[in-house]
Amino acid sequence: MKEQRRVCRECGSNAKIVRKDHHFTESGLNNVFLKGIEVVKCAKCKSESPRIPNHDDLMRTIAVALIDKPSELAGDEVRFLRKYLGEGGAAFAQMLGIDRSHLSRVENGAMAISRQTDRLVRTLALVHEPSLLEKLKRLGRYEDMLQRLSAIDPNTSPIRFQLDHAASGYTYDLKTAA
């Protein structure tokens, strides 16, 4: 395979395209990793820019993986789902039946999410955005997610989300973080 080259967005130098796993912090979450995607890597300034195919499906798959997560949602995960749904803090808090400042404390990690609010966030996401439910069914995870929803574990180890891009869209694995 011929080595592909691009111009670095940071410094304008020649850069090469490599395939590698990418820690996708651009999502706003610190536990999302993309497997084997193309990354533009500059030898001069050391910058790395991921080339993300099908961004909409990627974000949908992250949202589905969060809904399918076996443990309680963290604040940044609640924020991701709220933003994915296109809701502001005040409107989302109202939908959840909580005060806006309460939602803010949850999203910023100053307060843990209650079990009831956690389930409501996940359910609201599925009702608000039917494509999430369709994605769960397409991946064959719908029944497992429904069972997990009734038994969310507050003491599960942190989860690492590994996403893999395929011709039919992204898939994900939930792995216990080391």
C-alpha cells in the first residue's frame, strides 16, 4: 500500500496518514476509544488529527453505548446525552423534573446521579431520539439493555467504550477500564 501524505493543519508541514487507535476526547468523554481509524500524524509538530468517518453514526453509537452501560451514568455522560439530544440545561432539567442547578451539579460531578434520574435520562434519550432504539436493535443489544436498565449497578468499575467502524456503521464494546 502506498503511503498517503497530507498537509498538517497545525504547522503546514507534510504529514502522513497512519491507522491507529484514537482516544476520542473530542467527544467530551474521557473513556471513548476509536479502533484503527486513520490519523494524520505530523513528525514536525507532533500533532495528530483523526479522520472520522460517518460522524453522525459515531455520536449515535456513543449515545447508545452510554444507554447500554451497566453502571450509573457519570456527570459528563449525562451532559453528552443532553447535548446529543440538542437540549439546553433548563429544558432538560424540566423534562427530568429536577432543578437546573441540580442538573448542573450532576453534570459537573459535584453530585452523584440518583438511580431514578439515571434511568429517566436513558429512557428519555430513547423516547426523544428513536434512532437510538433502532441502533440498539440493529446491534442486537436491545433485550440486554432492557434487562440492564432494571439493574443498573452503582459500584461497577469504570467502563471503556471501544468503537469500531465498519461498512454498516459503528459497533461498540464495553470493557472494564484498567
